[in-house]
Amino acid sequence: MRYAAIILLSASLAFSIEASRASAEVDCCDHCGCDHACQKVCRLVCEEKKVEIICWGCKCEDFCLPTHGKRGCKHCTTVCADCDECAKPDGVHSEPKRFVWWDWAPNCAKMFTKKKLMQKKETKTLPSYKWVVEDLCSGCEASCQCADVVAGAEIPAPPAIADARIIPASAAVARR
């Protein structure tokens, strides 16, 4: 009984796969969706392509560099002598320490300029052409227009597809 259910399930699965393949093989128009006599067509499409350009340059920045300072008075103090932490049971216990430092008086400074390498990014939008293969019915093929080609633009060669018609974009493409 169990094997019969498995065989029945696999047969129904195979039937549904074949049905989906048969429906996928029907040529439908890519524009209107009808299933009339469609034909593969190569159509030129213009897309906008964003190109990032990096420009390098320098930025000047002023800074001061002091000369030697002059030593002033000597100071001395004791640190950690009256430690409030020492009275606490979990506090840090330390010995008093002598801390010595000198006053320093700054002298004059000299100004210098440094150049920093900087980068600037600009984005340009350019036309980019490509050929697209579409299944079109005769009604959509007549109304479907190709991209207008800018004078001097590089257009890629149309793809070599068996039984495909090429819709010319303009006089520039038709001359090729």
C-alpha cells in the first residue's frame, strides 16, 4: 500500500513537471503577453550608465611649529599621601610618592604650509547601448521602437541568433 502511494505521488509530480515545461514552451509576446505567432527580435536599448571619476589634487594647510621653550620654576608635590581609598577594606593601598615637574615657557613659533593629497569623486551619467532579444508578435514589432543613437556613439554588434530579425535603431545603425 505504501509503495503504491509513493508511485502515485511520483507519477503526479512527473506529470506536473511536464505540464509546466509545455506551458513554458509557448512563445508569448514580451510586450503584450499574447500567444500569437511571435518571433525573436533583436532590439537596441539605450540605458544610462553611471561612471565614477576620481580626481586627485592638493589642499594646502598651515601649521605652527614652535621653537625651543625656556625652562621655568621647579615644582614638587607628594601624591597618594592622604589616601581615602586606604581606609576602605577593598581599597587600593599605596605609598606616598613624590612628583616633580618644571614650568616651561613657550618661545616663538614658525609657520609652515603642508600639502595634503586629496581625492574628489564625480559621477557622470552616460548613454550605454545593448542589444536585447525579445519575443514579439507582429503588432508589437511594428510599434516597438529602438533607441535613438547619439552621433558618434559606439554600438555593439547585434547578437547572432538563428531566425532573429534586427530592428534598426536609426540611420547610424542601418548603415552598419
